[in-house]
Amino acid sequence: MKIQGKVALITGASRGIGRAIALELAQLGIKRLILVARDRQKLVEVAKEIEAMGTEAAIVALDLTQTIEVNIVVAQLWRNYGQIHLLVNCAGVAYQSSFLQSKMPQVQEELSVNLLGMYNLTSLIARRMASQRQGTIVNVSSLMGKVAAPTMATYSATKFAILGFTEALRRELAEYNIRVIALLPTLTDTDMMRDLKLFRWVIPMTPQEVAKALVTGMQNDSPEILVGWQSHLAVWCQRLAPWLLELILRIATPPTLTKQQSSQKLNKLIPKLSFLTKIHRFGDLFLSRT
């Protein structure tokens, strides 16, 4: 896809990966960026950076879970700015907790923002792209859309769903000359992820690295863009030695997020393993398998 002269709409553009993608596209000379997020003040700051690069920027403070508002806004954007050539669905939320301690309001928010909000916006824009018989849609999933992560059950579920949604659209919309791409970054150093307990041995990527990988993938016509060597390693490990990946996840997963009292009781029952002990157990299991 050629960036120059195009118009792109990016959700979740006020921070993290969405912001990095917007800045990367502006640097490459895209004509106009429509920035969508809930925080207007942060959007204003991003828009100023983009305009300083010589790219037009429009901001839309919008909650994607509000279906009627989204319908109205999309109609206004198409009328005011013309065709949208590129849609990047990057808005998302994540909560981390033990499944047994999960809270339904948080579960509903993850499903509403990560999946239903994306679905509604995509349907509105895809119909207009189909009438123009051109367009590109990028759905930001995650490595957790390939490898489910303990303590992130709902988030993983939404990311798996995004991959299925993307694959279905890719086949359906091809006849309208619409490309549909999945972007799957590994853990990325964003505001959202800084509130989470990290998995052991996982080295976070920067949002800028993810943005550059997206641009490269679009230029290479990649239908699925897996970002980072850790992502590739995890996917191959899942295919070739799922038992090994299961063991690694069990060791790497942060302690279950429960109430302090429950944690204290659990610590009395289960002695903490030293790193050396974990290595020995891993070696024993590996030898027994081989």
C-alpha cells in the first residue's frame, strides 16, 4: 500500500501503539490522519506532533462502545473528509487477574472495547470501502491471540476472536479489493501494559518497533504481521513442542493475582522454587520427553 495521498483512521491513537502508528505514517508522508480515542487532551497533543510533520490531523474524542455515536461520527467523517483508505483498529483495554477472581464489569469492558467496538466501526467503514472498491483494514491483535496467557483470560479471548474475525473478513472482502491485515505484537511497553505484572523473561518491545513492523508488512502485502522474535519463537514452540511451551508459561506466569490473605495461605502450602530447581525440573522433563 502506498501511503502518500491517503487518509487513515486510527483508533486508540492517543497513546501506545496507536500513537506510534500515527506518527510513523505521518513521517512517511500520509495526507491526513483521523485520530480516535476517548481522551481529547491527549489526542490534541498527538495531533500537534503530526501537524508539525506537515500532515493534516483531525481528532475525534469517541467511546467505541457507544454504537449510535459511532454511526453518526463515521457518517460525518466520510462527508467531511471523503474516502478513508486505511483503518487501523488499535483501541483496546486489558485487565490482569486470576480467572477465579475476575470481575464482570472489567470482563464486559474488555469484550465491548476490544471486540464489539472494533466490529461495529469496521462494519461501518468496510461498507463504504466496498462501495469504493478499495481499502485496507488493520486489526491489532496480539501474540496472546496465538498463545493464551494465564491471568489474561478475557484479553486473550478477545485477541483470539480478532484473529478469526480478520481471517473471515480477508476472504469475504477480497472481491471488493479490500485488504485485511492482522498485526500481532508481543508485549509492548505502553501505558496499558505498565499496570500489568510482566511475565518472566519477556522483553517488551517499543511501540515504535511495532509501528515500523506494520509499515513494512503492509509494503510486503503480508496478511498477518507477527512482531518480535519472541512472538515467532513462541508460535513455533507451540506448533512443534506444545508441552514445552506449557511448561515455560507455567514458570513464567506472574503469581496469581488474589487477595493478600489468600496469597499468604498459598505461600504456606507451596514452597517457592529457586531458579536452579526450576532448571533442574525443566531438564528432567525434557530428558524424559526425548
